[in-house]
Amino acid sequence: MASQTLTTPSVFSKLPIAELSLLFTAFFWGTSYGITKDALLYTGVLAFIIIRFGLTSLILAPIFIRELRKGLAKDWKFAVPTGGILLCIFLAEIYGVFHTTASKAAFLISLCVLITPLVESIADRKLPSRSIVLFALLSVFGVFLLTTQGIDQQTPNIFSFNLNKGDYSILLAALLRACMVVTTKILLKDRVLSPLSTTSIQANIVTLGALLIFIVSNNPIEQLIPTDFSFWAIIFYLVIFCTIFAFFAQNFGVKHTTPSRVALLTGSEPAFGAIFAYYWLGESLNTVQMIGGACILLATIMATLRK
């Protein structure tokens, strides 16, 4: 009797590859918070974005050029708008985090999980499925519990939630995240363009946009050449796992599942971030925060397994 190999459809056809890749993306993005904070000790924010996405562009350039010559990336121009949106997302998030607390930023950015089904329903002119809405509500509730400590330390009422300009910027980033996955789904549907080539184009746009702002802002050029080995170790981790793999997985996921599910699965990054902070950085989690993380993971698992 012939042995069954891992390449046979019977093994992989039952696995939700797109959903699993998005869960890995959420995990890597969750670990990036503390790591990015360490990297910013050696350079500025704009320089950090330029280095991170500039290296991504250099690594992916040979793949994009080869696919372009073979006619496998002839629809590259349709990915350009998504790169512009991605640049705006990073700028809004950075400005927002600078003017608000990390806990509040984590909660507000997670609202893209709820915003995405609304944007998708407008684009598709149909209501989102009931299960996706319920999973999204459970995930956002979990993020609220996970980040409730420190939302408002001035009053004992955790529901006191005053918004400042940084908070509104994070809300804008959440809206842009929703628009990003929906726009990617619409523009790249049935296009001849691989997820890696899409990631390459997006990285080019972010790098050029951040570099232009860097030059106009008269930042010192030395910020683009950090000399500490620890910085470059962090950068290569972020480039390989949190940028190339993560955006490849997101672009791949958008092609093989719905924008709402993409937002829901990648929106689990606060839970993975909390787990990483607990085990790697030695941060503590109280019972309420653990329940919140469990709610997020439950919602993502249910969304992954549900067809």
C-alpha cells in the first residue's frame, strides 16, 4: 500500500492555511511591541521605519524583479494604493502612541476588528455574517479586559475613558487598517500579483514616504546609521518575521478569506503581546487580564475553525 506523503491534498486540504498564517502574524506582531521599544532607544521613529522597510525592500527586490520579468507581477500598480494606506497607518499609530498610553492604544487599535465588517459590508453592499460580528465583539471585549489596567489611573472607575488627540489618531489608524484589508481584497482580486510582490511594493511605498518626511523634517542623518549590534539584531527579526512574513501572510490571507476574518485573526495580537510580555519580559497579568486574553484567543480559534 502506498504511503501517504505530506504533499497529498488529503493532508493540507483540511488545514485552514490562510487563517493559521494570520494567527502567526498576530503572534509576531504581538512580540514586536516590546522589541520595537528597545530599538527606538538607538534611533528616531521615522529613521526606524525607513530602516525596517528599506531592508524589507532590498530583500524582496530580487523576487519582485524576477516575477516582473516573467509576467507574474504585471498588475503591480494595483498594490500602490495599499502601500500609501500602510504608510498612513504607521504614521497615525506612531503619533497616537506618542500622545496616549500603550494600554489605551492597544484597546483603540483593536476596534478595527469591529470596523472592518462595517467597511466590508459597505463595499460588498451586504450585511456581515452574524458569527463574525459575535466573534469580533468577543475579541474587543477581551482586549478591553486585557488593557483595563492603566486605562485611567486617575479614577477608580475603569469605564472613565477620556479621548485626546493621540486617541483620535489611533482611532484613525484602526479605520485605516480596516480600509487596508478591504481595499487590498478589492484591488488585488483576480490580479496577477503574488503576496510577496505585493509586500515588496508596499515596503517601497512606506520607505519612500517615510524618507521624504524624514528629509523635510530636517532630522539628523546619523539616525539612519545606528552602530549598536543589538539594534540590528532587533531590526532583522522585525524585518524577517514581523514585516516580510507578516505582510505576506496578510496579503495571502486577504486573497483566500474575508477581510473581516483577516481583521479578527490579526486583531488577536494584544493577547499574544501579553503572553510574550508575561513569559519573556517578566510582566505580570492579573485575573481580569487573563480572562481578557482567553476571550481573544477563544474568538480567534472559533473564527479559524469555522468555515
